[in-house]
Amino acid sequence: MEKNLVLFSFLISFSTSLCASNNESYYQVSRYLESKMVAAPSQLNPLDSVIRIKFPMTIITVKDAIDYVLDDSGYEIVHEQFRTEEMSLILSAKIAHTQRDLSDSPLTILDVINLVVGDPFYVVRDPLRRKVSVILKDEYRGLIDG
């Protein structure tokens, strides 16, 4: 019995010392519960925030939709002087009726931008300046040049 008590005491002190060594990465929630202090992925990268969205009728163009979805994310579309002809073309296009209500499925902000600009474009994010832009894929370049 005494042997078991010594072994139990050793285990308790060992586990307590392990918890104490990682004290700065855990937060004590209650007497027996700790929570790891880690930023959520959406806090580290706002474009990875999961949303459900239904665009209001005031949203007419792809640019309007992207501005709407980027609102409060800290990101914005690149300034007009840095836009390519292709980017200006898609931003001025009307948003498709089928893309107005995206509330049925959760999507990231980046997924919504990809969806409204369509398959011909890559979405490029600049996390340093918090800007978003789109680049036309090579296989669609003939449609612009031709």
C-alpha cells in the first residue's frame, strides 16, 4: 500500500511539473481544465475566415461583391492604377444571379472571391499590404488578345 502511495505521489508531482513548464502556452479555465492559448486560423489570416453570405440587391458588379465580402477583413482590392485590363474587365462584370445567395454552404472569404471572379482567374493576396488582386490564367489569355 505504501509503495502505491509513493508511486502515486511521484506521478502527481511529475505531471504537475510538466504542466508548470508549459505555463505560458496554457490558460487555466478552471481547477482541472486548461485551454491552450493559440490564435484561430481566421485570426492569423482573415481571408480564411468562414462566412455564409447573401449579397444584397445593391451589389451589382463583381467589384461590389468583392468589396462587400472584404469589408471588415482588413483587405481591399488593389488600386485602379495597378489593375490589368483583364482585372478591370471582370471587376466591372455583373455578378451572376446564382452567386447572390451563398448562405447555404460555409465558404472562406477567399473561396467567395474565387467564386465570383470565376475559373479564368487566380486570386492573389498580398498579406504585407493587405491587398487582393486577380490574374488571368494563361489558357484564357487568347480571349483577351484575340
